Amino acid sequence: MAEVIDTKWEEGAGLAPSSPFAGAAEQRIHFEDVSVRYGATTVLSDFTLTVNPGEIVAMLGPSGSGKTTALRAVAGFVTPTEGRVFIGPRDVTHVAPNARNIGMVVQNYALFPHMSVAENVAFGLRARRADKTLVAARVAECLALVGMEAFAGRMPRALSGGQQQRVAIARALAIRPTVLLLDEPLSALDAQIRRQMVEEIGRLHAELPDLTIFYVTHDQHEALTLADRIAIMRNGRLAALDTARNLYRRPPNRFAAEFLGRANVLAGEVCALSEDGRMAELAVDGHRLRGANLHGLGPGDRALICIRPHHLTPAPAGDAARRLDGRIAHVDWQGAFEVLTIQLGTAELRMTATPAAEPHRIGAGMALFYDPQDATVLPHEPADG
Amino acid sequence: MLIWSRAGRRATLFVAGLLIFVLYVAPLALILLASLAGQWNGVWPSHFGLLNFVGVFQGAPGEAIWASLVTGVVASAVALISGTSAALALRGWRGIRRKALDLIFFLPSAVPSVSIGLALLVAFSHPPVLLNGTALIVVIAHFVIVSAFAFGSVSAGLMQLPCDVEQMAESLGASSAYRLRRVTLPLLAPYLAAAFGLSIALSMGELGATSMLYPPGWVTMPVSIFALTNRGDVFEGSALTVILIVVTVTLLALVQLAIRGLAGGSARGR
Amino acid sequence: MAEVARPPRLRPPGSAWVLLPLMLSAAVFFYPLALVLREAVTDGTGTLHLERALRVLNSHIFLAALTNTLRIALASTLGCLLLGFVLGVVLTYVPFPGRALATRLIETFIALPTFLITLAFTFIYGSAGIVNETLMQATGVTLPPLDFLYSSWGVILAEVTVYMPFVLRPLMAAFSTLDRAQIEVASSLGARAPMIVRRILLPAALPALLAGGSLCLLLTVNEFGIVLFIGAKGVITLPLLVYSKAIQEFDYPTACVVASANLVLSMGLYGLYRFALNKVGGLNADLV
């Protein structure tokens, strides 16, 4: 029965995963030099990216950075001005949205308000004239996948935001999409439900390991938790692309360092290198700071050093060579931890610490320590406002 | 919240209440009173009863109710179909093309109804298309008059529809026809119902064009009311007016119910 | 998201669907209207002939009708704006029981035929109406003391009553989007009602008043039923002139000239209304 339907899909949509969410290269998304312009404004320029089968790639960036445009180009609601979009081996640049076989979930759920939960989930299959028994089976299966089987008969407006988004995910999965596009899926939910849904999506991907997910978000927590790789967007361009771990530990540039995890970035000049050249020492405003020199900078080069706030700790007594002496400029208590702003000459460093028993005094001296292996030296670029 | 003093609020409300009473409540009440009266000598009418309504239903004015209903329903149905199809077609259009076509479909609402009547009279009084003296020419005039309203309501409704819902339908694989049938039209249904009901109400009250065009056998309610009151039969005229008001208000109530019912989601797909 | 600010693309269900409505409107609206315009500027054989048109346009009866139409329309529109603003403010900001019902009642008049108010007014203000009968019984005079109904004042009062809801509706929509905290803050800063009305409510209401007012102007210029029902001898407006020339005198050529002039006036006012509506932006004043 299912086979018959699948051939029908092949005629209608041109694409059909042979078994649920399987099929290797079919489920790849590939952008090739994609630019999108509206008149004089460029919202996406020379964007090239491949999302591999079974991978979750998160597009992270401030609003207006072009990430939603990229997603909508895959869905077919934005036509690139230049470049091509591929799904699997197929060039879909000019293929209509309804012939792409894509699952899409958007921020405000976009459930059909006049249809019940089950009818919503069944919609894509019915649009493909799928057999009734298959529809029923698939609807039950997908609702079970998101834990909504008890709500099949409800109308969308009788559901909470989190429940509506589960239904939207089930609806997207019911058509056995080649790829799943998630466009800020959790932004409309409140913080607690959002955390729960992040886990939920993670679990879903564990159950459907072959499902390719392209996930647009401005929330770095979601990106770090879920994504295999993170693409950071800035002004319509790809600013950084790497695995979540690498991007966090070794940000490739200032924007990535500051946007993902708000690292401290100080500007200075390389004054010494280790023997193998892999560590560099920067002179920053009278202090000497060391970090990993991955970009091969040489003595005399202007450079940046990036240190994560949680890598800074109060210096152990006696280790005078590696300590940084500063003053507490500001304390921001956040419950389980506190963020101290330390004045270091003219520069400021943020560090996270477990709250002290005695409140810190503003202006008190503070000696800092970090492991130079945790700091990254980057080529110089000007700070932006 | 605007006026905090008790006396100020009382004075304001008194003036506003008086205005509303004199301009809106009293007229309706007096028409109702007159429709029930048999005589009006002195300040207040007297000899109340239902004779006027009996007279209306037994005499020629009763036929006006039927003529008005048929005219309203047919003209509104055609206007709704034509307006919906135009509004759907124009939906993807932008810029000057869109503005020009909007203007074409809205223009009838700007033309005095008497002129519409005159135009139809001038155009269709001679062969090859001789419609003068038929009920059809009245229906056509009513269609012209409600068409802009129907088009406008459906266009406004389309603008209210959540666009992402329809895009979602498309991305789930629905063809244009399937999306139209299963998503766009069901979501549009409350607006269509409202446009239909209000078009009928509008047509029921139409006087200008109809009085230029009506044939002897197809007298609508407003024309009949004018004829009755003009020859001094104000009581039967009032009775017919009350019937017209009741029909109109019933239509409005039905529209409200339809909107609530459809928007309430009791309508299930399939 | 800024990125999706542009209106999303949706494939229309076929632009060809506009053809049938267009043909329909061409056949029963534009073609007949074009014939009226042609009739106005040609003689019986179809050659251009402006003499008759100019004669009609210079005639005393046409000029009187034009003056009457404009005077009545302007006065009625002003009345609608004034009454609409006062009632709009009271209905929105001075709570009283039955407020919803009163609003409902007034809005119902949008859907009711215009002439019914004149019928009611003859019962109230007519020569044998309640007011006059009461006054005559009280004072003993034999002639009706209140005698304004069968004049342009009667028409104006009726039109103000009937068309005020067209101002009220967009106005109340505008007020409903106005943050009430503004008024509370102004009050707490010591502003009294007149100042709040002048400095906060009136500016917020201006676009809606502009849209509603221009719509009123268009509708009152085109109004026919009220003038016909009141039937005052001296009060002839353009639509009524068209009617009487065509139906009572069977003088179609003259009727066509008057109708064409009326059409030009209405088109101008319609342009004004669309302009006002554009200024207002999304506000949907109702064009019925």
C-alpha cells in the first residue's frame, strides 16, 4: 500500500524518499552562490552552504541578517536573484513550493484554524491524494511522535502554543519531507516551554537520525544544544560556519566570538611567540595576555584576544607571572552565578563566578587567571557599534 | 475615564443620551407606532392593531416584499461570485495595474444610483438588447450597485487572511486549486457570508435606480413605501417600512451568526 | 523579522479569473455610462454638439440644483463630523450602561435605507407631527410653529442622522487603537477633559474624520431617497433633477447632461475619498 502511494508522490513531487527519512544524498540542501536582492537592498549575498543528510545545521544571527531569507529560498517562497538552490541532486531554484516535498515549521505555527489537529496533519497527504488508510496511519504515527495523539480531534485554538507547535511539527513530518525547515520554531513560546521543546526536538532527531534539519534561530542556546554545525549570519553573509563545539571554543573572527557566547575581545599587538609558534603573547594596555595562535600571526601584528567569561577565575595566590590585576567595576548577580566586570587598565573583562559569600565591593582589587589554551588570538578587525 | 466629576459626567451623558434618543430611538419607535396605528389625530396616534400589516400582506405591497427579496438575493449572489473571482485574481497583483483594476471595480459605488438607473435606461431601451420594462433590468441595476461593496468586502477579507497559513499549504504540496478549495475559501467563508448578507440589505434599501427602472409588475419595497406615503397612506407605508427594517436587521443578525459560527471553527474540513 | 517585511509571494488562482467580472462590469456599467456621456455631448445623429449641454449647464434650474446639492452636502458633512466626534468620544470614553446597545443601534443605521428617517421625521417634525401638535395645543396657534422639515434644513437634519454612523465607525476604530494609558497619564498630569480632547483625542481622530468626512461628502452629494421623500418644493438636488427630467418629463438628453455633471462631481469627491483613505492607511472606512 505504502509503495503505491510513494510512486504517486514521485509523479507529483518528483522526489520520494524510498523509506522513511532514509536515502542518503537525496536529503542534502545545497546553496550555491545564492544572492537575494529586493531593488537596492541585498538581503543575502553569495551564500554558499551545504547541509548534509541527517545533519542539523542552525542558522544563527541577529534579525535582518538574512537567515530567514535563506530558509525561504529552500522552501521556494523566495526566488534567488542569483545562484542556485539544490535539494539532493535536484536544482529546485525555480521549482514551485508545492513541488519541493519540504516540511516547514514557522514561528507562529500557521496551523489551519478551520481544521482539527488530525486534519491539519493529514493536509499534505490529502493534497497528494494519498490513500485513506495510509493517511490515518501516518497521522497517528506523526501525532504519537510529538506526543499529541490525545488531541487529534481538537481544534488548533483549543491548544497551547507549545502544543500547536508540536502539531505543526507533526504536520511537517507527515509528508515524509526530504528536509525539515524550522524557522524560529520556538520564538513565540515562553522560556520554560522553549527549553522543553528544545529537548523534544533533540529527542525527535535521535528517533529520526536520517532527517536533515535546517534550523533558523536567533537563540544561541537552541543552536548550541541542537545543531551539529552552526552557521553565523551577518548582514546577509555567512560570517562563520563550523561545528558548534569548534565555533564556541575557537571562534574564527570577532563577530562569531561576540555573538556566540559574548566572549571578551581585547585588542593589542603580538609581542612574542612560543617556540612552535602555536601560542602568541599580546601586549594589551600594559598587560601581557597569551592565547592560541591559530591564524599564524607574527610579532608586531595587531591582533585580538578572545577569552570566554567562564574561563576567567580568581588567580591562585603566588602565581605572579600569569595573573592579571584589575579592579571590580560592576557586579551583576544572576542567582546561580554572578557576572563581574573587571577594569583592567582601560579595558574591561567580564567573568562569571560562583557568588561569593560576602558581596563584592565595587572598586576592590581582583587578580584574574586563565589557561592560555582556552584563549584564542585573532587577526585584528575594528570593533563595531 | 475622561470626565471624573459626577456632575460633569451626568451632564455629558444627558446631552449624548438626548441626541441618541431624538435622532435614532424616537424615529424607529414612531415608525413602529405608526405601523400599528389606525388613526393619527392630535399629538399621538390611536386605534392600534395589526390591520396595516394585514393590508400590506393582502394587497399589492405584499408582492413588493417578494420582489425585493428575489432582486436582493439574485443581484447579491451574482455580485458575490463576480467580486470573489475578481478579488482572488487581483490578489497577487501590485502597483499601477492593481490600482487601476481596483478603481474599475470600486467605481460603481461612487456613481449616484439615479445615474446608474438612467444609464441602464439609455443603454437597454432599444434593440438589440431591450430590457426596459423587465424585472431583469432592476436586478442588473442592483447588481451594479452592490458589486463594488461585494468586491470590497471580499478584498478586505482576503487581506485579513493569514498569508503564512496559505504558504504552509503550498509548501505541504497543495496545488493552487486544492489550496483554494481547502484553505482559502474556508477561511474566507465568514467574509463571504458577511458580504452576501450586507449586499442583500443594501439592495433591499435601494431606491434611486429602482425608481428609474421598475416595471409595473416588479415594485420593490422602497418604491412601494414611497408610493404609499406619497398618496397619504402613511400607516401601511410604515407597516411596510417596519417589515423592511425587520428583514434587514434579521439579515444582519444572520450575518453575525454566520461569522461567529464559521470563525468559531464548528465548520470542519470535508 | 525584517527579512520578511516584503509581502510574501502567493500565486493567484489564475489572473484570467478577472476577465469575467471585467466583462460583466463593462457591459452593465461602463458601456451604459459611456452612452450617457455620449448622449450629453452629441445630438441625435451622433455628431459632437455641445450647445445643448452648455444651455442646460447655464440654466437656472441646473445652477440652483448644483448650489443646493453642494450646500446641503457640505452642511450635512459638517454636522456628521461634529455629531460623530461628540458621540464617538462619549461612546468610547464616558462609560454608561447600555453603551454597547447604543453603538449597535447607531451602526445599524448604516445598513438601513436612508429614506426611513424622513418618514419618521414627518411624524415628529411634520406639520401634523408630534412636536407641532403639542405646540399648537399648548399655545393655541393654528399654524404649525415649527416649519423647517420641508426645507433644506429638513434634508440636512435627515442626512446628518443617516450618515453620521459613517463617521462614527472609523472614528471608534481609531479610538480603540489609542492607548488608554495616554489619557490616564494626561489626567494624572493635571489635564482636564477639554484639553485631553483637544490635545490627544482630536489629533488621533483626524485621519478617521478625514476619511469619514470625505465619504459623507460623496454620499450626501449622491443622496436621492431623503430628498425625494421630503419632497420640499424648493429643494431640488442634482440626482433629483436627473430623476424628474427623465421620469417625469421624459427629457432624456437633459437628464444625461445633468447626470454627466453629477458624475464629474462624484468622481472628484470619490478621488478625495480615496486620497483620504490612503492617508489613513489601513483604516477601513466603509464604502457602501
